[in-house]
Amino acid sequence: MKSVLPVVALLALAACSPQTAEKKAEAPAAAPTATAPKPPKADIPAGDYALDKAHSTLVFRLSHLGFSNYTAAFANFDAKLKFDQNNAGVSALEATIDPKSLTIPAPPEGFLAELTGAQWLNTATYPTITFKSTKVETTGPDTGKVTGDLTLHGVTKPVTLDVTYNGGYAGHPMDPHARVGFSAKGTFKRSDFGMAYGVPAPGTTMGVGDEVQVTIEAEFSGPPLATPPATPPAA
């Protein structure tokens, strides 16, 4: 609105002044917009990082009859990360998931036992799901891909996660350890891991989808501050 006001004022003056009646008013050129420089990344120490389970989630989705993306999660999982902010190639991730910790919304009686039973996860025979990275690469200033071996239902196959690095800090008076955070997404076919029960026939959606969409939010706690914050004096 502000850029229009000078034009309106000039047109009004032109209408009142015979000397300027034939002149066309022109809007002043807009001043170039300065782009604020992006702040530098914090100096995060390289080293071993442990998953902060209180601030991490592992959710997956798959089609249900084509009507919705049924959403579930695993409550118990752990991970360890070798992290170097300046050298993704030497970073590495290992994760373990307890499939018996499957969490689903409002399960009907017996449904959770069915999903952890022989037709689906078969947790009695395969009590652990694991992921071990084989390659970490950057795709942008704060994005990358983590490829690794996923072992699920007794089958091991490569899966790639698209990862966003959300940043971190070297430490804080309330948390005197380094901290980093990530968001990750990936997909795989459950039939590739020997879980084809309920997959819809070709050309239909009547069943439970083959493609599994995984979404991960994770924070990791790392090395302590080189100089711990001073302890406030006792009152």
C-alpha cells in the first residue's frame, strides 16, 4: 500500500497544475531488498552421541483399503550416532527397535496381538529390528541421505532415509552436553521383507498397502562441554 501512495499524490498534483498536466507520473523505483546472511552453524563437537529417547519418535504409515494412511509407532527404540558436522562421510548410525512395543490407536480386542503375531511382525521369532548405516552423504547445507541395512522379519535389505539436520549446540547451562537433532523420512516395501500378508491384488486397494512410510524425529546427546558451566553459589 505504501508504494502506491506516491503515485496517487503525483496524479493529484498533475490534475491541479497546468504546467504538469501532460506529464505522466511514474512510481519511484523500489529499493533493493537486502538479504540477511544466514547465521553460521554452531561449533558442534564431533564424537559419539546417544539417542535422547524422551525427545524422539518413530512413526510409520501404510494404506488401509486406500481410504486412509493408517498410522502406528514403536515406543521402544534406541540409537547411537558417530557424528561429525564437517565430514558426513565418517558419520555412522546404528539403531535397534523392539517390535513388541508397537503402539496403535484404539486397537480392537486381540488386534495388537495379531499384528505382533506370526502373520505380521512375528515378534516371537524376530524380537528385534535393526538398522546399520553403510553410507552417509550430504545433498545440501542441511540435508542428506543415510543408506543402511535394515533387518526386519529376519530379512536384511538396503533402505535409504532422507535426512534434515535441524542443528544443535555444543552445550547449555541447563544441558552441559552437545546436542543435535534430525528429521528423517524413508519408504520400503514390506513384501521385500517377507511380510506380504494382506497386500492388495494388483490394480486394487482392498487390503493393507505394501509401501511403508517411515517418519523419524530424533535428538542425540553428545560430548560434554569442554568447560562446564560454573555452579551457582548456594543461597
